Amino acid sequence: EATGPDGQGAPAFVHSGTGGGGRSTVLVPTAQLGTGSYRVVCTWHGECIPGFPKTYDVVENVSLKTVKVTGRGLSETAALKESSFTIQAWDVGLFSRGVLKVHIDGEQGRLNRTVTELQGRGTYLVSYIAPVPGDYQIHVLSQGKHVLGSPFALAVTMPPQPQLCTA
């Protein structure tokens, strides 16, 4: 259980799994936590686990200004060609927890084949393929609000077709 700055309990559970070839354990709050210091107590069969209790500081939620979105795939690409851009954020679990969301809208509707991969600590690679030329918008949202620069205007052109060229 985590006890917050107001003295109220914030129920949580411990999730164990494997990640990166090693064992990882994450304390997952079952409710939205406000900012402040939390005292966390972990017990097993009623006994306090060694190293606990611990105090953790919960800082302000993801700042829309601290999320950086960069890459050529933000502004231009060719239809039917895989393109990408990078999102740098301070927290490696943002997409898995649903804090950051990406969607790309065009004249034909929303692209449904956007792939987001964790590249390293807090760095995500977003890949997509626009099916047809046209004007699109890339939306990068944090907690439902656009990050700095979003939505991004994306111009999708017809890919070069060298077989149509004559000498």
C-alpha cells in the first residue's frame, strides 16, 4: 500500500514479469496518484519485505513541453513507403500505460497501421505507411492533450516511378 501526502491510502499491487531477459517488478497503483511524497510498504504474508518501507516522490504528470517529437516522417513522405519519427519522453512506460497516444488522420480517414516501438529509455520510434498521397495530420497526445507542435502537418506525395521515365 502507498500512503499519500494527505495520509490517505492509495491501493496498489505488485506485478512481476520478465523484461529484457531479466526479472522486473513494478508497483502499479490502482488509482491516479497526485503529486507529493508517498510512503510505500510491501508485505508478504503479513511480514514487511526487507528494504521497506520506502518513500517515493510523485512529480507532476508528463509535461507537454518535455515530450519531444522529431524526424523527417513528421512533415513529408511518399505514399506506400514506410516512414517514421521519434518521440522522446522521460518515462519508458508511457505508451503501455496509455499516457501517450499517436494517431494519423488523412483525407481517407485514420491510418490503422501505426507501430510504436520502445528504442531505449524514454525513446519511441513510430512507424507508419500512408496508403495514398494527400494531406495528413499526425497527432501526438499526452493525457489527451496535444504535445508541443502537435498536430503536425504531413504532406504525402506520389512515390517516384522511374519506369515511367523516358530518355
